Amino acid sequence: MLELLLTIPILQCAHVIVPEASEQAMSYYRSGNILWIIEQLWSLIIPLLFLYKGFTGKLAAISEKWGKNWYFTIVVYLILFIFLTTLLNLPFDFYSGYVREHAYHLSTETLSRWIGQYALSMVVSIVGAAAFIWIFYWLLKKSPRRWWFYGSLASTVILFIMMFIQPIWVDPLFYNFGPMKNKELEQQILGLASRAGIEKGRVFEVDMSKETTKLNAYVVGFGATNRIVLWDTTIKRMTPDEILFVMGHEMGHYILHHVWWDLIYMALISLLGFYLTYKSATYLLHKFHHKWGFNRLDSIASLPLLLFLITLFMLITTPLSNYFTRYIEHEADRFGLEITQNNQAAGDGFIVLQLENLSNPRPGNLYKFWRSTHPPLGERVDFSNSYCPWVEGKPLKYGKYFKK
């Protein structure tokens, strides 16, 4: 019986061989793991520094003096808090975002541009915090026992709003978006979009070559602001067929409503995180309020405590979140393969991503568990090599979405 099974030919849809990761890629991989661990620890240490010896209480007292009223007290505190945390993060961010990327020849960004972008991100953080954080403290004040439930609902609404406005108000502050320069390729992409049932599709090319050599494409926005964004570095280094698969993948996210599924998932995780934060914060505040300089959660001085707990619970749920995003990315790969039916281009495209982004195509299970938001590139190539039901006349999982 075993001999019979061994003689049955295994269908090969493509013959893309995954190259071993280069020494440079493995060095980038290992150092990235170390930086990730440091980043997680540092994100927990920073709020604890504000709690130490009641510093956050003193900061809140200054904010109350300068702010005069309830809302502006919160705004002043947020300005001081974000400014100080930005300074504390600056050495780490500068090394990981500028020095390291240049050392591995993955960045083309000038120092002045990096500093400008970093300062701009701080300003955007302050504006966003001033626009939304007060809502949670208003809920804390009005409903001390149910704020966690209403807060989770508010966070979902805020996330929805940000998904809607990010493409038109936030992203253009940092990058230059415009129509595709290659009109022939654009027409091919729009034709593919039409076949996927996306009429009046919007594809934007973003000028990333002045910042990085990495490749990427993504779906962003919601409703009228929904768009597919293609980095100019991707256009320069991939063939038209490879780009069409990438676009098919991104169209899969849109057609399969992955934005909605992501929002639902985040709402559920938010509900759990807010509840655990409520229970933990109430207990910790009762025990340590004399050391922290505040005795009520509805005081803006509680922000470091709430951030610490939310960050901790989000870290704990990271493996589950990674599993969820790996699943939807895998299904988007399936959609891209089914609509293009070009397995060779898909596999070759993943190899380009591996080489250009210095990726480890087959990381260990621990990395996959904690850090992989996408299936490892080696697994994606394997899937491209083996998945082609149309060759055998079998039905397509997502064929119902395709127009003839």
C-alpha cells in the first residue's frame, strides 16, 4: 500500500526553490529578535518609571495648574507624557529605525528626514491623544464600574474612525501618494480588480524609495477611502506578473472583508483587555496608591498604570493575534493564486520579497508564535508550488467572486 502511495504523482503547480537565507539576512533576523525582546520590555518599563515615587502624580498636579479646567488638564498631561516618553524611546528608535537599517543597506533615508518624520509622528500622537483620550477618562468619571465595557466600545469606534480617515488625513503627512506612473501596468491591475468585482478601484503608488529599499503593498481605508497602495520599490524590483499576484492578494483582503474581520477581532480583544485592566487596576490602585501619587482611576495621573496593564495584556494575546492575521494572509494568498492562476509568478514574487527585505524564509516555531503576522515566506512559496485546483478542474474556493 505504501509503495502504491509513493508511486502516485504529486501535483506541482510551480517549481520555485526557496534559497537559504544569506548570512546577512540571518544576522538581521537574530538582531531583530533581540530588539523585539528589548522593545517589549521597554514598553512595560516606561510606564513604571512614571509610577515610580509618584512622578505621574506630580506631573498631573503641574498639568492641573497649567490646564485650568478638566479637558485641558488632560491635554497638558498628554503633551508632557508623550514628549517625555518620546525622549526615553529616542535612543532605541534611532538605533532600530535609522542606524540598524542603514547598516544592513535597507534604508536610503537621510538623517534630517528621519528626524523630521520622528518629530512629526510625535505631533500626530499628541493630536490623536488629545482628540480621543479624554473620552476614556470621561467614562471613568461617569461610570466607575462599567467604564471598561463602554471604553472597549469607544476604542472600537475610534479604530473604525481612524481606518476611515487615515488614508486621507494621516498617511499623506508622511508620504507622497499619487497615481501609478506605469499606465500599462495600472490598466492590468484595474482589469484584475474588475474581474474580482471591484469597480472603480483605486491603486496608489507611494514614493518610498527615498526612505527604504524594502518592498511592500497593502490595503488601507474603509468605504470611500479604501485603496490599494503599492510602494514604488515594489514596482521597480518585481515583474508585472509578480505585481499582479501581489495586487490579487491585496484585492483578496478587500473582497473577503478582512478589514471587517480585523475590526471584529480587535473589538473582542479590546473588550477582554479593558475588563482585565479594570480588575487589575482597581486592585493595584488600592494597594499602591500611596506610592503613586493618585487614588482615583479617573485622574489623568492613572494613564501610566492603564497603559502598563493594556500593553501587558496585549503582549499576552500577541500569539493569538498573530495566528488570526496569518490565517487571513494565507487566505489572501489563496485568493491571489485563484484569480491570477500564475503560481510561478507568486512563488518568484515571494523570493524577491525574501531577498530584498532580508527575510528568513523558515524561522523557528518560537519566532512564528510570537512575531509572525504573516506566514513565513518559505511556507508561502510551498503553497504557491502546490495549490492549483483549476489544473485538475476542481472548484475554486473563491471562484464565486470572480467575474467572467
